[in-house]
Amino acid sequence: MVEQQAAVLSPEALVEEFKKNGVTHVVTIPDSETNYLYELMQEQPWLDVVPASREGETFAIALGLIIGGQTPVCLIQNTGMMESGDSIRGMALDSGFPLVMVIGYRGWNRHGVITDSVARYTEPFLNAFRINYYLVEQDADSHRISVAFEEAKNTKRPVAILVGDEYHGFNR
Amino acid sequence: MIQSSDIFRVFQDHRGDAIVIPTGTSGRHWREFTQNETRDLNLGGAMGHTTSAALGLALGLPNEKVVLFDSEGALLMNLGILATIAGKKPSNFCHILLDNECYATTGGQPVPNAQEINYAGVAKEAGYTAAYSFDDLEDFATNIEQIMNESGPVFVAIKVVPEVENEPIGMRQRAPSRSRAETIRDLQGELGISVG
């Protein structure tokens, strides 16, 4: 059983960070733990949610949006990030544009033994692609999202946010 | 089957101000006919995801017509994009598939179910506004003006003659072409877009 922490990351905090950083589109595949976040995003008049069929699409759709002058983020789970390897290479890293990718850190557990292999491989995957990342677990960490946006802008590279709170914060 | 160069020759007369994204082996011929290179875009590739990037561009520039010349080998790698496109309903998007029934760039091996699949049927059932199939140049020439004026997303599947390459990649002759970064820079300059 996964041990839960006392403080949580609220979907409102994530959406507020998107607004603060001028995000126009969220290109996403929802997962079972983020349905309230999905609903909240759809309620925002300033935000266009772009549902994709497979995670690799999200980085390419984001590139097209960026070329068109928009500010997208990719919001997917770590499992889908691994499926997206060549898209991350060809559409994000090689294009030389800033991009924040928000990754649900399935299997992450600060307090117990990590038994889900996707959690074991998530950070090594990002390191292999030389993508810097920030762990966000609770509202007090949410300022790191702005740090990621600033870093992406300055380096013209993708920067990842690992959402280490998938298991209780994003559902009602 | 139609020569892809003939497709582009006919299309150029109906292009208007559309942003054109040519891909694949057949797509190279566009350079011979384009009369507005500033609005030609090289989106690069990543296992079929040029289609996805073209969707992103159409969503990002809703007041610009976006025409993608796709290839069937690329589309098959990511067929779900048809549902993604249909779901967002970009009215400014025209998706033209040049179907040579093979992987021309790797020696001409057939794509799966090359002669049986109905790409226009798949697109239409996925939710595109309209979908057409052509294997005759005159039919294409007769219909392209109406297609370009139609509200999208519109899908057009065209059977084209394969132009198979067998030389090792490093030995192939390439006509001068602008890089992806150059085409993006030129298009953004034309549209007055700056990316922070």
C-alpha cells in the first residue's frame, strides 16, 4: 500500500501556474488519477485542451502550436513519456523551442518501496535525454513550475515537471 | 496512379495563401512548383508525427489555411491522429495523403495491407468533415478548387506512382533545400510571430 503524505498538490495550483506562465493549450492524454484536473482545465476560458490519441502526438502538436505563436504544455503520464521517445527527440529537443512537459509520476512513493517499474525508469529516461526536471509533490512546490517555464525559455529546451502526487491530489 | 509531380503542378494553381507542408519521398517535388516558399514549412519527422505537428500548426493559426501532404507509411505509424484531428475539428486544415503503397525511401517494401486499405474511408469514419479518393489526375484537377474552399478537416487520398530509392542514404543526391529551422523562421517572419 502506498503511504500518503499530509500535504497535497491541488489541481487549482497547477492551473494557476499555467495561467501565470501564459499557457494557451494543454496537449494531453488523461489518466485515471487526474480527472478533476481535466475538468478544471476545460472550465478555463483562456485555456484550450487538446486531447491526443497517443502520447507521442503531444510533443508534435506542441511544436506546431509553438510555431504558430502559442504556448502549449504537454500533460501526460510517465508511461506515455517513454512511448514518446522519438517524438521528444525529433519534435521537442531537435526543434530548439522552449517546452514544459508535465509528467504524472506513476509509482512514485517517497516513503515506501517503489514497486512499479515505470517509476524506477522515469528519471533515468529523462537523464538519458538530458532533460532537466523538477519534482512537484504539494502546493508548496508549485513555484517550481514557474522555474521550469523560465528555464525552458532561457535554454530553448524541454523541461519536465514530475508530478509526484498522482495518488490523491487530483481527484475530487 | 498519378505522378506526384503532376499533383503538385495542379495544386499550385489552387494554393492561394495556404501554408504548405510537404513530406515524404513524393513531397520533394513540391519545390519544383511552389511559388511562395515563405509559406512552405518543413516540420521534420519523428515516426509519423509530422501529421501531429501539422495539426498543432492549424490549431495555432486558425486564420491560416494549412495543407499537409502526408504519406501513407507515416500515417500508418500513428493512425490515431485521425481521431485527434477530427476531435478538434480544425476548419482550416486540409490533409492530403500521397499513397504510393510502399516505403519508397527504404527500397519499396509494401506497407501493411497496401492495396486493400481505404484511407479516405478511415478518415471519414474517424470524423473528418469530408474525405475524397483519387487515382486519376483529371478527377483531382476538377475537384481541388472545391476541396480547398471546403470547411475542414478535409482528407484527400491520392494514389501516386512510387519513386523507390535503393542507394544507401549517404550516397543519395539531394537538391538544395532549406532546413526546418530556416522554414520556421521564414514563416514566423512572414506572419509576425516571435517565440520567447
